[in-house]
Amino acid sequence: MKKIGKGLVLFTRPFFGWSPKVVFDKSGSIPNRNHNFVITTYMTLFSKIINGEIPSYKIAENDKFYAFLDVFPIVPGHVLVVPKMEVDKFFDVPDTYLSEILVFAKPIAQAIEKAFPCKRVGSAVIGLEVPHAHLHLVPLQHTDDLNFTRGKMSLSADELKTCQEKILAYL
């Protein structure tokens, strides 16, 4: 553990989108099991995107969710739907959010299906790369199109902008 001011860094994994967690007790001293303490967490990569600190190709947004193109898609038209509430695991998201994320994602999936002619839009919850719950929406021609173990695409900014515009045209 590394001391930062009057706190401790519990862990860091910046490559996967984690930021340091610092724990302080209310007096500013390093806590032990007898202290009341406050946990301060820096934002995940997705929270920074939602807050506009990192640019994205936004597809849709409301007060609870944000949808944007995956900049390293497995196929063109791959969209991520993210709750604005920062929760690591998808099934730790509150029940009301779980039902509402599908209602939010439905018109996006329908727009993807029209923008990228496909047999259907698949959905997946993986969540190993960024510790922030998210739902993948992926246009499918074949079962293998939802294979996250194969290489990801590297699209240019112009190609991503075109994908965004195609989806937005149907929303």
C-alpha cells in the first residue's frame, strides 16, 4: 500500500480503467477497524466518458444511462450501454436499473438493426476490461460475431463518425 496524504491507496489497475481508491477516516487519519471512514473513488473510464472528460461517439442519453459506440468494436455498429451509476458488476446494479436498461437499449438496438442490416442485434454482459457495469449491443450476421476473444477492430475517426450517424438516423 502507498500512502497518499492522510490516506492509503488500496489498489490501482489503471490499464483496465480502475482508478486509485483512497480511504480516510473522518479526522483525516489512516483508518483501522475501529474507525468510521469514508471511501473516495476516482471515476472509471466510462464515468469520464459520461462526464465528457473523454470524447465519445454518443448514441443516446437520459438521466440514468449513456450509450456510445465502442471505439474498438468487434463489428461495426457495436454500442455500449452504461448506467451513469458507477457499479462494477452488472448484476449488482439496482433492480430498477436492470429493467430500465433494457427499455433504454431497445430503440438503440432497433436503430442498429436498421443501420447495419443484420439478422439480429445480440446483447452481452462481459465487464472484465472496465469495472463499470455495461451492456454490449452488437449487430449479428453469425453466432461468431459475438465472440469477444477474437481481435477487435480499429476503425478510423471518420468510420466511427459514419457508424454514429447511421445509427442516429434511425433514432
